[in-house]
Amino acid sequence: HKTAAVTAFVLLAAGLVVAIGMVQASGGPHLRVLHGVFGAITIVVGFLTGAGGLITTRVRSHRKQLRIIHLWVGRVAVILFLLTVLAGLRQVGIL
């Protein structure tokens, strides 16, 4: 689980850098399409999921509640990842 979390963090950071670079290169405004909006929300929720997991391992009080929150935020992140991909595929005309 920790390896997956570190991998996800690296991929989120890389995705953020690539997204910013591509928008800058296109000369267009940020968050002008659904894919961009979903992507921004997904990146934030993804980082929150990782932070929640880290906090859960460090904090002894309320650990059960923190684990439940981490679990549900992670589930929301997965759904957002899928929506972001689908929005991107729709944007380029594949869907």
C-alpha cells in the first residue's frame, strides 16, 4: 500500500507538471474544459488521499475515524480519476 501511495504521489506530481506545461504551451486559459476541471479536482483529492493516509499512520487518537475518511476519500479519488480520463477521451473525440 505504501509503494502504491508513493507511486501515486509521483504520478500526480508529474501529471500536474505536464498539465500546466501543456496549458501554457497552448496559450489557453486554465480550467476551460471539463477535463481540466476534473483533472484539477482529481489532483487535489489525490494529494489529500495521500496526506490522509500519512496522517492516519502518525496519529494514534481517532485512528479508526481517520482510516474511514482516508478510505472514502480514496474511493472518491478513483471515481474522479475515471471521470477525468473519460472527459479527456471525450474532448479528443474518442468518446
